[in-house]
Amino acid sequence: METIHKIGRRKTAIARVFLSEGDGTMTINKKPMAEYFVASTLQYKINQPFALTETLGQYNLKASVVGGGPNGQVEAVRLAISRALCEINEEYRAMLKPEGLLTRDPRMVERKKFGQKKARKKFQFSKR
């Protein structure tokens, strides 16, 4: 099996994931996963697609992530991993889709408009 390259996005985070057969080594931005994502909840989200498809420890993961915060980055990587697993075996799609791991979350920060304080908040109005 050759290396599979997939992209995942969430908010302003963009993740490029390279998945290949191996011993389960996970590297994110040239650091071990446990060092890059310290919180156990974030590590759980990375392992979720592998756990659902029962492929934990079968693939090596190399990811590069830019933009966003830790949670957005994790969810971008998770989407890319799910897409890569579906390319490896189409049967994994039935396991990942009900969990919502193949859905791209389109929610982004709304832009600030001119003449207003924030995106929706207005300046204080004085009648007199």
C-alpha cells in the first residue's frame, strides 16, 4: 500500500494527512502526537476514526496542520484521517458516517461589518 494523502478543514485550520501501513506511529508537525496535542480529549479525537474501524496501530500517520486553535486543528486532522480510511476500504464509510466523522463542519467566524462594533453588535444608539 502506498501513502494516501488527504486534506481536512475546520474553521481556519487546514490539515494535510499522509497515511501509510505501519506500526501506528503518529507524527503531527514533526512532533509525536502526545507532545503536540497534550490534552487527552484531543488525543481521543485523533484516535476515534481508528477505534471505530478497529485499525488502531495498523497505520502510520504523518500530518501537517496550520491555522486555528487546538480543537479546530484536531477536528481537521480527524476529518482527513476519516477520508483516508474510506479510500483504503469503502466499508469503513458505513462505520464513520453515522458518527459524523465524514461531515465537514462549515461554521466559520462571521466577518466584522463597517459601521458596527462587531459582526452583529451595533454601536450604542442615543435617541437624544
